[in-house]
Amino acid sequence: MKTLIAATSIIATLAAFAIATPARASEGGSCHFHGSKSATEATVAGCASQRKASLIKTGKLDASWQAVQQDKSETIDGKKGKEWKVTFKNPAVTDKSKETLYMFFTLPGNFIAANFTGK
């Protein structure tokens, strides 16, 4: 009897895993990295473009940023070590203090923050 109960429990558990809905990553989810290997500049540029699109979609950035291409990317010394700094320039904005968008990523390529101050 104990064997039957144990077997039934195992089968029920395996069936639950088989029919469970897989977890879905949020937009930009493909830009989530583990480990300490440094991402390539191309990888970070792609992640920055995805993040920019997400910020536009959520209304945190004006739609005029949609066509803006990356100005430059570089590694800098951040608060917790080396990190990527990606810059976009949008001359079409009316508030000149918000003409340059800075995005920061960990060295492996995970998003940290975006702002207009560069700090």
C-alpha cells in the first residue's frame, strides 16, 4: 500500500511539472546574464536598444527617442566596479538638459539604470 501511495505521489508531481505553464521573461528578458564574463560591445548595444524601446513603450521616454541611434558605449569605473555606459543623443528634444540619455549595464550586460545626468 505504501508503495502504491508513493508511486501515485511521484506520478502526480511529475504530471504537474509537465503541464505547468512555463515562466515568461519580461520584455528585454533576453538581456539577463549570469556569471562575470564581460559582455561584448555588440551585446550591450542590443540590450540598450531593447531597454530604450521598453522605456518608450512605458511612457518613461518620449516617442522621439524611437529613431535615435546609439552615440557611443564605453566601460567605466562604477560604484561597484567596471560597468558599461551607453549614450544616446536626441537633438530633437526641447529640454536640452534631457538631450543625452545614459544607460548603465553591469560588465556581463545586465541593466542597472538610465538617466539624463550620466551619474
